[in-house]
Amino acid sequence: MLNILSTTFPIYLLILLGVVAVRWGYIDGAHIAGLGQFALKICMPALIISAIAFPRTETALDLSFFGAYLLGSVATLLLGVTAVRLLLRQSRPDSWILSMGMANSNSGYMGFPVASLFFGADAAVVFAMTVVIECAVTIPLPMIAASAAGDKPARLSELLRNAVLAILRNPLIIAVGVAVLIRISGVPVAEPVEKAVGMLAGVAAPLALFIIGGTVARMSFSGHWRRSGAVSVGKLIVHPALVALMLMLVPGVPPTLIPIGILFAAMPMVTIYPILSAPFGLSAVTSTALLASTTASCVTISVVLALISGL
């Protein structure tokens, strides 16, 4: 455990640096959004392309892993909807939005930086697969379901059309497609281009951690503890447990990817969760859940790392 804590310490040190820099006014908090855009649209696509198109590992995109991680995430989503609806007596739209936080990890800003420290280049490949699942299924599905279940439900065809367009325009999804095409086609890439992509990819992890800190620094606990606590427990405990179960049950999942997948599922919820929930009037609840789960993950991630170290 001490070895794990010493390895994860730089991660939380960078997050703390982001918190302090924004809280003390050394960096204007308004600039964090711009840094986030740079990370999301430039550095992380470069990371995905570097991992898949210019691999430094034999690991490739794996359909069995895709299926297992997807099953675990969808199971978390559906279990979360049922629990929130029955136990917390929430409306159908609110139940879908709250359960969305349980089933979507902060794969880019925390999952990859943490996993890369322990699992090296394989972490970037798993990141590419989890991003596809989140952007194409586990984020759009609850958003569509919540919109369809509202007091003024939108037309299903319009919801599906908007969801598909959002998926196709997502820079991370585009990066996965471009990387796969480069790898399959065998098109040679000039060495200066590959080096430039690699340099941008190298910036992704520390920048992402700093952004997490800067984002958390601008948030505050706002109560709503029953709902935000339920989302946090679902994210930090239920999601990794169900993903672990599916990764072990689905045949053909490479053993080397199982602990990485569990670790990605153990991350707190995606950073944009409060933004996604704002149209449904849940931004205060989801901001508290994000802040609580990110803080608690200092402990829970170390516990998960200790548990998966024997896999």
C-alpha cells in the first residue's frame, strides 16, 4: 500500500497544484475552461492517435474488452436508475441524469494519468476504448431517456439525430477513427509529424490533472447529500464492481487489460457532468457529487489499486 501511495502522490500533487493556483488567484479560474478545450480537442486526440496509430505496445483495440466494459457500464446505469427511482423517489428524468454520473468515468482527465503510471502504454489503448463507450453510449443514452421522459418530451427522432451528430463531431471519436484508419491502411506518417503528435500526447496527463484541480477549486459543497452521496457511491463502488464482474465473465478479454479496465471504472465521474445536468436543473446536486467523489477517490483509487495488484 505504501508503494501505491508513493506512486499516486504525484497525481494528487498536480491536482492540488491546480486547486491552489486557482484558489489563490495565481491563475484566473476563467482560463481553466480554455485549458480544458486545449486538452480535450488537441492533446487527448493526439494521445489516442499516438497510442493506436503509432503503438509502443502489442495491445490493440479489443472487441471482448469493449463488450465487457460496455455491459458493466450499462448495468451500472440501469441499476442506478432503478435504485434512485425506488429508494430516493426521484422523477424519471432526474433518475436517468443521476445514474449517468454513476456510469461515466473521468477517463481522460484522471483515468489515463493514473493508469499510465501503473500500466504504461496499455493505458492509452484502454482510454481510447472507454472514450468510445462513454461518448457513444453511456452519456447519450441517459440524456435521450431523460429528455424523452420529461414533462415536455422532445421527439425521439430529433433526440437521436442530435445524439448521432454529437457523437460524430466529438474530437475523441474522430481521433479513434483516424488512428484506426492509419493503423489498418499502413499509410506512412512523416517522422516530424509523429514526433509532434507524441509531444502533444505527452502533455495530456499532467495538463488534465491540473485542470481537475482548477475545476474543483471553483466548486463548493451545496448540500443535497442523499442524492449526491448516492451518485458518488454508485460511481466509486458499484461501477468498478460491475465492470470487474463483466471483465472476468466475458470470454476473450485479455488478462492484461482487466485491471486497467477496473481502474478506469473506479475513477470519479466525468468532469462535464454538472454541465450535462444543468438543463435538467441538477447542476448543484451533480457539482456536489463531482466534488465529493473526486475528493473521496484519493482513498478509493488507492484501495482499488491494492486490490487489482494481484490480478
